[in-house]
Amino acid sequence: MKGGYLGGVFLAGLALLLVSGGQASIMSDIGVTSVSEDCGKWKISFNWSEMDLYSSSVSHADSTSGKVKITTDTLIMTSSDRTKVMKVSVITYSQSGAALTNSPRMMTLANETLSKSNVCGKINTASRQINGRLGAFASGAKCPLGEPVYAAVYPVDYHLDRPGGVLASDGLGIVLSTYDQETTDRLFNSIKIEQTR
């Protein structure tokens, strides 16, 4: 009799645990929504938690490297308490060339992105699929308090307008995040950058 009672208590507890876990998963999914932001001639879409309120701004910059003109459009998302930042930059070039968007170039840009963000010590790098394209991922810790910082660089499709017509080419998407890893991974796993004009 005693064994039957204990078995019943165990099964009831197990059922409660499974139900609670399922409810937690559902609540987590409900709190995530798809967001789109306009950034120059780009539409940037990603999954985001409704609890993470943020303000956004965009910037545009033009530069040159030799004979190549470089255009950079950046979406900056700042948390409501202004302690965390997510930056999504889209870089395009006036010329098409594999050397501008190859794997070594992307790894270099990922490292440089973290170095410019006051990351010191070891930077971990790895290849990573983002929006179906193979890119570079880097992570490190910001000085002096050791807050985690993440960066990703990957190819972005775009159309280069030429006098003779439109040429399909590659640009680069660069993401810098000081958000936690869960928020960062959610964006990395869902981000889409689309040319709108």
C-alpha cells in the first residue's frame, strides 16, 4: 500500500513537471515576434523578444579604398536602459570581387569589429551559417569588466547598378552585439537583409 502511494505521488510530480516545462516553452515562444527595420536601401528583419524594448537609429557613410567606393548603412538598436547595443551594418562595393567577401576577409572584419569595441584578451572565431550563407563569427570580452561581445560577418546579396545594366553582386552584413548570448543567437539565426531599391 505504501509503495503504491509513493508511486502515485512520483507520477503526479512528474506530470506537473512536464506540464510546467511545456508552459514555460510556450510562454517563451509567445514573447518572441518578427521585427523589420528600414536602413537606407535595406530592410532588416529578425526575431526579437517583446520584453526587450529598444530605440533605433540609422546612419550612412561613404568611403574609398583605392579605386573601390564603399557604402555603409548601419542600423543601431539601443536597449531602453542604454546598457546594450546591437549594430547591423551593410557594406557594399562599387566593384565585384571575391577578395572583398571571401572567408579570410570576413574573419579579419569580425576580429576588427571586436577590437574596435574595446575587446581585449583572446578573441574566439569560428565559421557560422547566417541566413543560409557561410560567414565568420567572433566573441570576446570587453575591458575592463569582461562583458561579452559578439560579432558576425556574412555575405549579402545585392544588385549593383551600372550604366550597362544591373549586376548581381555580394556585399557584407556585419552584426555587433553586446546583448546576452540568447538574444544575440536569436537575431543571428533569423536575420534577413533585403535590398529595397
